[in-house]
Amino acid sequence: MQPTPHFLDKQLTELDFVRLQRLSASHTTAGLADLLADADVVPGPQIAAEVITMYSQFELEDRDSGERRVLAVCYPEDAEPSSGFISVLSPLGCSLIGLPAGAQVRWQTPTGERQGLVRAVLFQPEASGDYVT
């Protein structure tokens, strides 16, 4: 059996990996544990500019509605879904972190599974030389 598409080829920067490990110590979620176990970890300067890292801004298209939103995956204390800041601990945030532009993503909601497409990474901290955010 092959892994589900949303866990294929995920990459995390070394810094994001360490910070997410710390977060997982105080917040137990299966999605985060799977992410940390399966992701390829790369140095910040070597991550491709089209990969969603923490605080990257990207455009996500909902496959059901066709709606496009600009979102950013963040830590729980910075989450503000109505402004597009999605916690990495949420099913959506955990499904998105580490994916490249063009990737299809699936996540669970209280009403069932949703699907989307990462249309573009609009801003990535590492691509702008910020390796500590």
C-alpha cells in the first residue's frame, strides 16, 4: 500500500524540524508525529523556494469550491484562521507544511475530508534569506 499523497516528498528545514519536535512534546497529534517521522530534513539555505515552510505565504485552491485563499502555516500561538494564519497543529496546517507548489493535499474537517491544490508559494522566509523565523 502506498502512502497517501499529502505525505509524499515533504521537506522541513532543520530549524522547523527542531521547533516542531519541541511542539510535539507538549501537543500530541498523530499528524505531527507522522510528519516528523516521514519528512526529509534539509538545511534552511538548501530548501527549495517553492516548499511551504513555517510562515511561508501560499495560495491554496479548494478542490470542491474552487475558492483560492492566501494562507500561512504558523505556530498555535500565532494562529488566526480568519486572517489566513493556520496552526501547524490543525489538520490543514499539518497537511500543508513541507509540500511544494503544485502538490495536491487532503485534510480532515469535522464534516469530512477536503482536498486542495497548492497553487503557488508567494513568500518563503528562507528564500528571502531569513533562516531564523
